[in-house]
Amino acid sequence: MNSDELLWEWVRQGWRYRRVGARPKKEQDWYAERVHYELELMLDKNLADFFLATSEMVRWAKDSGIPVGPGRGSVAASVVSWLLRITEVDPIRYPSLLFERFLDVTRTDPPDIDLDFADERRHEVFAHMAAKYGSDCVGTVGNFVRYRGKNALADTARVYGVPVGARETVASLLVERSGGDSRFDASLADTADMFPKAAAVFEAWPDLWKATRLEGNVRGMSVHAAGMIVANSPLTDVCAVYERDGRAVLSIDKYDCEYVGALKMDCLGLTTMGVIADCLDMTGLTLEDLYAIRDDDREALGIFRSGDVTGVFQFEGRATRLVNRDVRPDNFREVCDVNALSRPGPLFSGTTAEYCDVKHGRRSAERFHPIVTDITRDTKGCIIYQEQILQIVRDVGGFDWTNANEIRRIIAKKIGEAAFNVSMGSFVEGAARLHGMNEKDAQRIWKRLVTSGTYAFVYAHSVSYSILGLWCAWLKAHYPVEFYAASLAKTDDSESAFKLMKDAQAHGIKVSPPRLNASGQSWRAVDGELVAGWRQVPGIGPKLAERMYSQKMTFTDWSEIAAVPGMGPVKIQRIQDFANGEDPFGLGRTEKTMASVRDWLRRQRDIPRPTHTGTEVAAIYVEQTYGALAKKNYGKGPKVVYCGIVKERNMQDAVENRRSRSGEEAEDILKSLKRPDLLEYCSLRCYDDTDEEVYLRVNRFVFPRLKRIIESIGVGHDVVIAVGNRIAGFGTPVMVDKLYVVDPD
């Protein structure tokens, strides 16, 4: 049996495994048609071995009890991949998934399949592949690290003996840019142009200019986070191989793999899958139970609708959490939309606000053409997915897959508006030929496609990410104590751990310090409580915690811990004090601070009393307006007096902020500004004893008056009382007019 025949046989096995034969006849016909279409394309491109090898690896992992994610990215649209058990996304449930974005007739390179494994067991997958194909034929992709402004500056200053003070002067002013910025590799030069202090340093130490030649160039090599290479012959036949952390690492990056004839598999060790794995172990659930979770589970969807997303993959981040709060998803489709709408593009373009307004009946969706209306029906008339753009250019403009794939490439590579507009004539002509559409209407649709193309997300990504989030939400809803224990055990970040503990408390779960004969190395679920492990005690490292856990059943008194190697009286006392402390994790600290400050404010005559908590500020709806109306109404929302602890102070420059978003030249921006002498402004991210953070915006006209007060704030400690107006915008913003600072001590 050759590879093509074997692939057909494995698909037939998958048909039985997925019980497609038990589905209604109409669905069976749909699956059969898709299988023939996809397999014909795969076999024509000689990809049988690629799919066989990937399927074998994933099936081995799942059959070995290693949790594997649903399949990340465009592969989610493939029925064949689902039947081969590579993915856990059933494409029939998500009609907007577009297989051609994964693989189409014009594509010459192998498609990308990104796979998530439980982080602590990914090494078993690598070991399996090495045992199957030979250790000399399996390795890890290299990753070339490039110079950025800061390390280019540091290396140049070290080599040419530039004083630390001079180097730090430039570093403190350095303009930081994201990878997609057109001037990504010119941050040092732009810093010298924008800041006289930086220019003076370059003038005094001209050798520093050599750092500008390093920016963007390769500095060294590291290990790719996910890329596994499998070859037919020893890897040393095609490139140098280095040993890093016990792994064979190739001296080529992911772009060179196809050139050398090797198969690249993206196998990521994902912490969330590790959390899920631990949760399954604690609850006795199986992988089959996990993969059987339905996307219409009422309790799981309730987690999203109520905004109870702490600990939920992709949804606990600040931006996604706030968008989820505004959307209040009613079904899994809207959960997927939240994932797409929380990206910077939709947020800053107003698309996210438009989606929320249409969903909640505050405005009507913009109409273009019945076909566009049908394609965007589930997304409230908004174009937020790349698949929607490709479907519109095909259905409205009559593009074939060759032309549609070029649009896909322009969007994916962020090539730009000019490249996109090359196809406008073809779109207008096709719309007229197929639908009798006039040029003006066709161009209006095209302009919206161009705008959406700058930020549109991949629907397949959104579905895959959201399924992972759904699994977390389901576990949180049905097994909350185990979910928190598994999540906390995997969390090294103190802020994330604090949020999880506070969230557990809010759900009525007791959070306990370490206990004799009950604690493990890390967090555990014990009789409905969260019990901290020995690692949660300050000063106790993983190795000592492991030794303590291995002897835990012998402890009947704190003094007996002295028998553990490396344990002395001081550490024993520290553990005992921590375990017996009134609030060892500081979970009530914010409440105490806010209560103390509010009590103090009642006795003050010169400082206004707070009128709103964070939750109450968030509940105020202010309509989002645009253009001239937005300028007219800006800062005119309901008046509030808010009291909160400053978590983050973000100083900004009006010119640099606008330039980074629009690409305009600084000189042109300055000419367009009212009062170009006022450029500094600030945002204070604050929190109180409610669940909502508030963003205090100090605009550039008010900033000079409040500058000294803002600079005096002790971030993470001081409490501020802000008088201002609730305004529209992302998050929970308040435009500040007056500001008071209180030291809670």
C-alpha cells in the first residue's frame, strides 16, 4: 500500500471513529463531497506523507493520554484533518471556515499545521518522533535573534567605551516600535531626531551612530519555540546542527526548511493544555470527555456572558476581557467574534464599538449589497475576518482562487493598501458583470474591504482559540476548585496568581495557606478548598518543596520539618509564620486600603468624596461618536469622582503616538495640531475593591497643570481621587480635570 492509498484508508478509519455514518444523510453527503475535494487537492500536491506523519504523531499523543489542542489556525477548516484526528474542530459546525485559506490550487508550499501539547509532556512527542524516524533525522528549528534599538545601543556602547550614563540617557528616551512598523529598524535614528538630549549624546560620542547599522541585523541564534524538523536523511547532511538543552538545533530558520527538503511541524508546549491536563487528572476525566464538550454548553457559555473569564485562555487579558464585557456573547459564534474584535485594529478603527452597538440595538448595521449582508450576518454587518474578505471578492467580484489567493497573501503579509488596490478594477468589473452593480457601489464595498484587510483576523484561528477558551470555561463552571488549583500550580506570575486567588474567593472557595499533611509541592484541591503548596511559601524553592512533599506524611508537628535536608530553624519559623498569618497572600489588602482612605476622606473638607466605584463607572454607557461630532462631544460625558490605587502610569507623546498609528511624518502632525507646544499627556490605570479597572486620561491641555501631581504618584501604592467625566472609548476611561493623591500609610 503506497502513501496515497494509506491516506485514503486512514480517512476511512476516521470516518468510522467520528461516527459520520450515524449522521443524517444530508450531512454525510456534505462530508463525502468535502473529503473527495480535499484529498484530491492534497494528493495532487504530493502531501500524503505530510498528513500521514502529522496524523500519526497526534494520534500517538492522544492515545498516550497527552492532551492536544483543537488544532490552531487554518487547518481547522479541513475535514480530512478532523477525520485524521489532527484537529478537534468539526468544520460542518462552522460554515464560515474556508478550506482554501489552508490549501488551494495555487499554493506550492506545504500548509501550516500548528499543534498545542501539554507543556510538561511535549518532550515525549519529540522522543516518539526521534524513536520512529531516527534521532539523527529529527531536530528543532533555529531562530535568528535580531538587533533592536536597546541591545544595539548596549553592545556599541560597551565596545567603544561609551559611559553608562550617556548610554542610559539615550535608552530612557528610546522610541519602541512593533514589528509591523515601517520604521521598525530605525528607532535609534528617530530617537536622535526627536529628542535633543539623545542627539547631544550622539554628538558627544559619535561612535554610537554605529549602533544604527546594527538594528535589524542578526545578533545570534536561539531555539524556535515550536518548530520540529523531520527529514529522510541525517540533518547533518543539509546544515550544521548544534546541541542546545539536550536538543538538536538546526542552523536554519523556519523559512529554509522547505528549501532543504525537510518536513516542519509546529509543536508548541502550551501551559493552558498543561492546566487542562492537571485538571483532567484531578477530576478523573478523560481526553474523550474533554473533546466531547459541546460549544452550546449553557454553563460554559454563561462564563463568557457574565464576564467571569479570569483564568480562561485568551479571554483573561485586559483587552479581550473588556471587549467580552461589552459584547456579552450569547452563543459560541459571538465568543469567537470577541477573540477577533479584541485585536488593536478593530479596537482603534471603531469596528469593535460598531459591532457592540449593532448587537445591542444602539444602531443599525451599514448595508452594502445583499451578498455582503449575508456574508456578514453573523458578525453584525462588520467585516472582521479574512475569510469574509475572500468570500466577498469571489461572490461579488467574481475572483477565481488564483486572484483570491493573491488577496489572501497581501492581507497575511501586510503588504499594504497600494498592493490591495491593484485588484480594484477587476473587482468593479466583476461586480458589474455578475450583479449589474454600478461603479460607485462596487468601489464603496472595495474601500471597506481595504480598510478591513488591515486588521481582519483569521476565522479559523478565532474558532480554535475560542474552543480552547471554551474548555477552560467548562472546567471552571463544572469543576471550579480543581480548575483554580491547576491554574495556580501553573502560574509563576504573582499578579496572575493574585487574580486567580481573588476570583476563587469571589466564587465562595476558601483559599488556605500550606497545611501539615495536606499540602503538596504546589496548589491542591482538598475537600472543596484551595490549599497552597510548600512552593507558595516565600523563600522555599522547587527542590526544597519537593523534598518536603516526599516526607509529608511523617509530619505531625511543625518542628518535625527539621528532618528535611536543607531545613533549619529560621526557615521553619518562616513557614509557620506564613501558614498562621491572618492574610498571608494579601487578598484583603486592597479592601483594607480603600476602606481606610474612604474613611479618611469623610473627614476632609477640601477633597471631594467619591461618587462611583470602578464597577459603577463601567456601567455608565457613553455613545461612541466619530469625526467632527466626536471632537465636539469629547469629554462631555457624565461627571464622576473616582477613587482608586494607581497600577500603571503611561506617559505619552502626541506626535509619536499618532505617527506610530498613521505613519505620518512628525512635521505634518505638528502642523495639524492645535497648540503644538503641548504634546505630553498621560493615562493612569487604576483599580479599587471592585472587579473593574478604570483608565484616568489626562489630556495634553490639562497635563501641564497636573504634571507635578502625576509625577509624584507612587505607582502600586498611592491612592488617587479623580474628578472628571466618563467618556466613550476602550476600557473604562474617565477624562480627568482634577486629581488628588493620598498616601494610604
